[in-house]
Amino acid sequence: MTELKFLGGTLYEGLEDILAIARHVGWGAADILRSFYRGTSNEGNLDVQEKKDGPVTAADVAANQYILNNLQATYSTQDFGYLSEETYKAQTARQLPQSWVWVIDPLDGTRDFINRTGEYALHIALVHDGRPILAVVAWPETEKLYFATLGGGTFVETRAGVVSKLQVSGREAIADLSLVASRTHRDERFNQLLQQLPFQDKHYVGSVGCKIATIVEQHADVYISLSGKSAPKDWDIAAPELILTEAGGQFTHFDGTPLKYNQEDVNQWGGLMASNGHCHQDLCAQASAILAKIDR
């Protein structure tokens, strides 16, 4: 097993070797999802099950098992924790005791997967003491895999093996920014917030991973999450966060505090702001002020 050591600050020894494995696993899981999506899987149909937190399909389960089997073959459960959307409820401890934790969403955007919008992704993040240090986000239908390491930048890899470095847009005026938002996860309170923010354009995309990919590809600049009766979970956010921040963006709570993972509660409550970073504090302040009026 490649030994991973924390050297201080943003320095980790062995992280690039682990990234190579995570990228390989990401491509393999993407192939599994595409086989189900296109109806070519030998595993059978999607077998959709409606659960309290949303639908689960046979594709979720198959991709999750593939990711866990391949990572755990190299990174033992003694040294590495595994926080996965598909296995979280079976955990005996709400907060995993390991310093190194894999945070996995084998299929982010299950509803989009079922509805065949193509806007689904898979997320793999490695978290150290509550913060992401490695991330892989695969968008199977574009045949692209995004990856990042802390302090190492963000890159996109195509199926042909072409790797390019990514950087968020340089748009600086709030009026020039475009928003990417959820197709379905919007209540009336969130809609009121979006209506009062002065964005030039709005795009609607499914998975959080796909939304952040849209930002690092410079097709949009801002993504906002606002919890209502439910909230995004660790596995929805951990990998996309690092993909964005290593491309020059910012991803915080509305009050500017950083997100933390593998805490007692996997829900990321409140308002979350992801942006190209140029107007981040102003956007957070505007969103907070608008919400204060809405909530009166």
C-alpha cells in the first residue's frame, strides 16, 4: 500500500500515487454507470427503489460496491474510514474515528440518471481531519473525469487520455456572473432568493458534480445550495468542493466558514456558496441579507 503522510500545511507525501488509483477507480465506476444508463449492463434493469432520501437504483449499488472493493483492496478499513451514501445508514458510529476518510457518492443525481438527462456524476474524495485533500468527479455522459489534490490544482481527463488544467472564469462583476442551479431541489424560499440575486444568466443542471464541472469549465460562475426540509450530504459536496477550490474558486457557508466533513451530522445545513471567487464575500453578504428579509 502506498503510504500517505501529512507533512504539514498542504503537503502530503504519497498523495499523487493515491490519486492515480482513485482516477482508475473513477473511470471503472463511470463505465458501470454508463452500462446501466444505456441498458447494456449484464446486471439487469435499474430496479429503482424509492427511499426517504430519494431513489436508489441497481446502478448506485453496483458502482458503490466496485469503488469500495477497489479502494479497500489497497487502503485498509483500519487506517481509512469509508463514508458512502449507500453504506452510511449501516454504520455503527455517526462519525468515523479514522483521520483519513474516503467520502463516496457512487451516483450523484440519481433522479437525473433515471430521467435520462445525462447530468449525473460520481464523486470520490479523500478527507483528512474533516477537509478534502483529494477529489475525483466523473461525468460519464461527457466522458470526462475531473481530479484535484490539495495545493496541486484541478485537471480534466478525457477518455482519450488527454489531460488539461482548469481555472475558473475571470468574471468579476456580480451582474456579469451566471448561476447554475438545481433542476428540482428548489423550494419557494430558494426561488425567492434566486429571483433577487442579480445574475445575468441561469443554467439548470442536475448533479452537484456536474454543476461544479460547469463552473470550472467556465460555462457558469456560481452555485448556491440552501437547505430546507433536507440538506446536501457530505458525499454530495466533498469532492466537488476541492475540484472548485483548486481551480481558483471558493466554496463556503454563507458566513464564510469552511465546510467540514465526517462530523456527527452528514447534512450540510444552511446556505452554501460556491463561486469563481472574485465576488464571493459580496455574494455571501447579499444572499444573507436577502434571506433575512424573506424569513421575517
